[in-house]
Amino acid sequence: KTHLHPFLSETNRTMADLSGILARLEAVTTRLEGVAGSGGGSGGGAAAAADSGDVAASVAEYDDLVSEHFSVFMDSANKIGDDVAEVAKLVEVVVKAQRAFLVCASKSKKPSAVDMQVLLKATADGLGAVQKFREDNRKSKNTNHLAACAEAIPAFGWVQVSPKPAPYVGDMLGAGEFYSNRVLKDFKGKDENHVSFARSLVAFLKGLQGFVKKHHTTGLVWNPNGGDAKANMGAAPAAAAAPAGGPPAGGPAPPPPPPVLTAAEINAGGAKPAAAKADASGLMAALSKGADVTKGLKKVDRSQMTHKNPELRASSVVKADAVKPKAAAAPAKKYGASAAAAKPPKFGLEGKKWVVEYQKDNKNIVVEADKTAVSQTLYAYKCEGSVIKVDGKINAITLDGCKKTALVFTELVATIDVVNCQSVQVQVLNKVPTINIDKTDGCQVYLSRSSLNTEIVSAKSSEMNVSRPGATDDDDFIENALPEQFKTVLKDGKFVTESLVHE
């Protein structure tokens, strides 16, 4: 790893800030020149303004936000290169799609729910592309960069949130910041491009939250005097060019959404049969007859009335031995998400990474690390009902998507990350600096006497318990639950948050 001199690190950071300021000034200059050009000349000013695509003040502020922070984000990602540059291009598609949608909203009346889904298709496809790229590249050396983008990108879905879209953006910002902080931790003082990438992403999302709070406080604002949203969206400039390696921009348009069916049509199989209309008209005609509607009914004689004829009731009793046993009903088909295809288990050393994947009910997984293995890491993915033991000292461990799995390790140089797990156990025999628990339900941590200074960071997790040794080796372990609920109050102009402890 190359360590930069502090002076060079500060210089790189200053250059990154200057590039962001220059990009913002260029965007402002371009808009001013467009306004000046549209105002010149008599008779042609209005037409020029219409052709130049005047934008609302809120859209202009969105452009400022992109110029100030997102341009720095893209510049840093391109300098890092590799899959970081690729995911940044996918994020750029979403940013441009959101701008096109905001321009449409500023010029249009609020559309129907069906049209809304059509208008947001470009944004939805972009969100899915970012998250799919992260899933397809989980083994990347820049996995924290990809995770930061994938966890934060749903913030652009605020356009469908009401009445408080700004807090929603804040929630997504927090999810992405969990991973961007890891990037800062790994590269601060070593490579300013990675530091700038993480900081500019967070700064852009914070700016987006402020933008939403200012201009769309209770939900997306439409123009009540505007035109048709679908027509305006079609006339708007392209949201973004396809990323490198994607399909050509001139590809066919997506098919229109299916027609909206009423409840009666759904029950009838989704179609509109002509017979249904005839039956409805006949029913209304019969009801209009009033009391005459019963004239066509057959008169029932007293001898045919069951409640007045005991003999008829006796003959209507069905004997138990006359009932034929029914064949066992076939098991009902289960519909919904099909079970994921079972993948073969995997265990081995790939370069400097131990890979343990898709292990099920395997209690004998042992990683034997020698004295030269301090730079090695362990990545366990989708393991269930298994026990993993690490002998020796390695750099870091990640448990991802594991269920009912136990991990026992000797010592780590960096951290252990428990992500998207259920009912897992983690035990350290010697030392570990930090334990990160994220999006996990059920995590039991056992600390050794030499690891009592371990930092435990948790987010969006529940049922977390930490057991530590007693005062002496003969005493039982002491178990403590980590807080899941927090209370925030305003004191002296500042928000103060404290955990709630139920005793």
C-alpha cells in the first residue's frame, strides 16, 4: 500500500474541491448564456425560450447540486476506475433520469397511478441496474464502494413517498453511509480518490435531502396549470445515455402497461365478456318490475314444505354408511417465489481470501492460518446450520446472508462484519478491534477476557446479545442485550439521542 505525504494528500483534496467549483461555475454560466440568448430579439424571444427548455427554479437548484457534488463523485470514481467507475456510470443514469422527471413534473399536472409508473420506468430500471451490479460483484475488492451506492440509490424513490419524503432520503443516506464510512476507514491518508468518492456521495445525498425538504416538503409537487405528463416526458431530453456496454440508445420503447381491470373483470378472468353486460341489463330490467318480479315463481304446496311435513324431514336424513369416502385431495399448489436452486458448497483459499459459501449443516469447517496469513480474509456467504472455526490470526471476516451459523476465531487485525444474517453466533478467543452488525436479526457475541475493549457497531439489527467473562475464570459469563430502541429529544438547540433500556 502506498502512503501519500500529508502535503500531497491535502493538495489532492484541494484539487478535487477546485474541480467541483469549476464544474458548478460552468453550469451556471451555461444557464445564464441560455437566458440571455432567449431574451434577445423582438418577436423571437418566447420561441427561443421554449426551444431552450426553460427549467423551474427547483430544477435549476437540482442542477447546482449535481454540479457541486455529483461531478466530484464522478471524477473520483473515474480516477479509481475498474468496477467503481462502472457503478458510478449506472448511478449517473439515475441522476439524469431524475432530472428529466423533475422537469416533466414542473410542466405537468399530476398523472394517474398507471401513467406514473410509466414515467418512472427509467428511474426504476436505473435503480435495479445499480443493485444488480452490486449483487453480481460481491467478491470485488471494492465491495464497500459498490455497497454504498446500492444501499443509497433507493433515495431517488422519494418521488413516490408522501407526506414526508425528506426523512426517507435520510434513511437511505444512513444505509449508504454505513459502507462509505468503511471506505473512509480503509483509505483515509492513503488514497484521496477513494476518500473523495465516499465524501462526495454522502454530500450529494445530504444535498438531495435538503432539496426535497425545501421544494417538495410533503411530496412531489406538480404544476396544476401544466399539460399532460406523458406528452411532456416524451418531449423532454433524453434522461441519460446508456452506460458503456449497454444496449444502443435507439432501442425499441418499452411496451405499454396492461389495462386496468375492475374487480368484476378480474373475477371473470380479466376479460369483458358480452354475456356479462347482457346479464347486468337483464337484472336491472327485472328489478324495475317491482312487486311483479315474483309472478313467475312456482307455488309450493304445504306437503312439499320440509318444516311443516315430518315425513319429508325423515326421508331427507342421509345415513352415515351411505356416504362414500372421498379420495384424499391432492396437495394444493403453492404459488409465489420459487425456492432458489441449491448451489454446490464451496470452501477454499482464493488468493488471499478464504471463501466459504453455501455450506449446509457442516460442523467441521476449519480454516488453518499460519503466521504469514495476517493479510488473509474470510468471506462466508449463504451458510446455514454450520460451524466455522478459524485457527490463527487473519485480517478480517465477513458473514453475509448466513443463518443459524456459528463462527469461532482466534484473532483479527481489523474487523468482523455480520451482514444480513439470522440467528448467528460469533466467538472471539483472543482479540478483535471492531465488530460490525448490520441488518441482522439474532446475533450472539461471546467476548474473551482480552477483547473487552472491542467496539461493537450495529445498524438496523435486532436481538443482539453480548456475553463477557465474569470477574474470575470460575464465574459464569455475563450476558447483556444491545439496545434496539432510541429516544431523541431537543436540548439547548441540539438533538440528543439516548438508548432505551428496559429492565
